[in-house]
Amino acid sequence: MTNSNSPGHAKAGSLTHDLDEAGRPHAPPIPGATDLHRRQGRHLAAIHRMHLRDIAEISGLVARIDSDTSAPGQLVDKVQALAVTRNIRTFGTLCGGECNRLLFHHDAEEQHVFPILEQRGSDGLRAVVAKLRQEHEVIHTLLEQLAIGARRVLSEPDASAYGDLRATFTALETALRSHFHYEETELEEALGVHDAL
């Protein structure tokens, strides 16, 4: 199990979502892989950067909501104020949009990229793909919890609901950063060599 301070250990509410970084297999080098193949593989990192920019925007919004709700006991009253209500609704809209984009991204990998790598790659690469599929499940669970949490904050605008939502978002952000880094590192050669993007 991963140390709770490690980047892949994401905790939301009472549930722990562990990417088990210590159990991550590594893709073996691919004989004949060139710099061109690696550059092609780095297109995935560019896609991930777009998602991380959206996550950073949402994180900034969380900071604004935090500043609006500095007195948790008064959250219900503050939710009635225009700024925090708008921020919470914007949070739900931004999260919903980014959640849908992440699901689309993972679906594309699951249905198009991973099957190519599994068919053409080595046993070591197939082990990496299996691990990435498992990590997608962890991230999808966090996305589902985030959607539930956003709806709860709008219907029960209190410090507890917001605290749970914030914890879930933080867990998702932590898991995504770790997952993206692992995926980019381990698939960089294979994506280009096997023409999987």
C-alpha cells in the first residue's frame, strides 16, 4: 500500500482511492524505438496538459469558494450571497464539463489505444495497460463521487457537504496527476512505435 503522503494516495470522505504506485509495472524499452516514436508518444502528454489546465481552473475556483466560506458556521447564509452561489454553481458546471471530457478521454484510450498496445506490445507493456485500466476505474469512482458531491452542495449548502466535495476534488486532482505522469512515462515509446494515437 502506498504511503498516505504519496502522490497516488487519494482520500475522499471515508473512502481511500489508492493507485498503488508501488505495484505499478514498468514497460520495457522497445528495440528500435526512435526519437520520432517518442515525440509521437508525447502527444498524449499534450492532451493531458489540457485536462490539467482545466483542473487548475477548478482548483482556483475552489480557492475562491474557500475564501468566501472562511466561516463554516455561516456557510448557509453565505450560499445565499451571489458570489459564493455563483462560484459553487460554476464549480459544478466546470467539474461536470471536465468530468465528461476525462471520461471521453479514458473511453478513447480504453476502446482504441489500449487494444492496439495489447495486441502489438510485449507482455511487459500489456501489464502496464492492465494497470492503467485499473487506475481508470479508481479515477472514474472519484468522478462519480465528485458529481454526487456537487449535487449535494447545491441541495445541502453546509460546511460538511462542501468539505466532502473539496476532499473528493483534491483526491481526484492528486490521482489524475499521478496517473497521467505514469501513463505518459510508460507509454511514450509504445504509442509511437505501435502507431496507437
